[in-house]
Amino acid sequence: MDLLERFEALFRGVKIAYLTGDREFIGQPWLSFLMLSEPIPFRLRIRQTDKISRGRGQPAIAGAHLFRSLAIGSERVLRGRRSVWGRAVYVIGLRLDPKHKKHQSDDDFLIVITDHDPHTALADYGRRWGIETLFTALKTRGFCLESTHFTDRERLSKLLALLALAFVWAMKAGIWRHGQKPIRIIEAHGRRARSLFRYGFDLLRRFFIDPLSFSGSLFQPIQLLSCT
């Protein structure tokens, strides 16, 4: 909540299309904050054990029970608004493929609540997965942020700002390189063998280790950061 208030103070007049959040960002105080007099649109995932109302006069039950008839990969928008943590919201559920579970205890359903446009909520929420790329880039697959062991908030804030620029730089380099030499697609699952971030990250690293080897190359890393 404090972070959102800081964002609104820094970016006055900016309209938030919607806020996405995983199951860490749930609960009555949080939902009430988003639905104040000047509400912030949201697409929030809840746990399959969280209680959802079934209708007027009926007790609330776990979300998993409301979507248990869904086939794998199927989704459903519950009719009308339902009460979740005392707030009336739309509820959308998707049964996940158990083969894609990382842990046996992972939820069987992806359940999203929203205050508007429920039929686009799952697709909108799906865009949140892009942040996972950033997390892995900042940590184990890129900049090893956790190895710094920074605890001072001000120093960590400055470091994150610097790493944000570096992340964009690596992505731009990866996109450029992919245009010159496309990343190989692995037939088994149809995904790229490497991420665009890692493709650009490795290219930038080689450039700074041995810039002379790029003499005459079309690669211009400084130009990638230019706004012109």
C-alpha cells in the first residue's frame, strides 16, 4: 500500500490500467485499499482454499469446489459478483495441467478476482509472468543481486535503479542480436533455447571484456540506450 502511494505521488496524473498480483498480495485490508473512493483496477490471484460466496443466503466455500467440474485447460467466469473478503468482485477460474506443477502441493486452479472486465482478466493476469523474467535476471540467471547481501534500504534502492537500466540494456541487446541471428527453438517444447535477456547479457559481457573484437561490427551497445 505504501509503495502504491509513493508511485502515485511520483507519477501524478498517470492512469493505472490494472494492477496484477500473486497470492502474496491478498487479504481484506489490501482489497479494501484497492476499492476505495478512487479505486485501482486489479487482477489478483487468490488461493484455491480462499472462501467465495455461492449466492445470497448461502455459506461461502473454497474456490476449488466452485471450479471442480472444469476440465484441464478450461476456464469459467462465475455469474455476477461474489463476496471475497467482504468485497463484491468478479471471480474467474482455470483448471491447471497437473503435469506443469513444480510441487505436489501447488494449486490445481488459477483463480483470479477483479473489479471489472472479467472476461479479459486471465489474459491480463498472464502478463504478470513477465516479472518472473526480471526476478531471475536480477538474481541467479544474471546479475546475482542476492550475492551483494545489501541490507541498507537507500543503497539497495540505488542499486535496483542501476540494475533496471542494465536489464533494459541487456534486453535491447538481445532483441538486436535475435534479429541478426535468431535464437534456436527447442523442438521438444517449442521454446527458445535461451532468453532474450541472456542472449543480450552474454553479448554485452563479451563486448566489455574484449571491445576490440567488435571492431567493424554492427553492434553499437551505447546507441541501444539512446532515445534518438
